[in-house]
Amino acid sequence: MQSDHKCAYTPCECMIDNQQEYCSESCRYNDNRLGARVTEEECDCGHHGCLEDTQSSHAGSAP
């Protein structure tokens, strides 16, 4: 599989092959909910690069 473009869900950083639009069902759902594109600050697809971004953005917040 050759990774050649970014997942279509804006906050997601995953690179995917040219036959995919999204890296996960989570991204597909979040991008298409309510029939409109919704931009979130974080991606919850669970893949390595996005997981690191989510954890680092919560690191400075108080419990």
C-alpha cells in the first residue's frame, strides 16, 4: 500500500493510499455527521500519529 494523500477528515494527520478517502470509520463518521463537514480540533481515529497529538494536547490540562 502506498500512502499518497492525507485522510479527508481535516483534523486527522493519517496518510492513506489513493483508493481510500478516510483512514477509519471514525473519520468518515465525524466528517459526514449531520450531512455537513464538521471541523473538530482533535482526531479520535486511534492511529499512532493522531493519538500522539491528542495526548499532547491534553497534557497541560488539569484533571
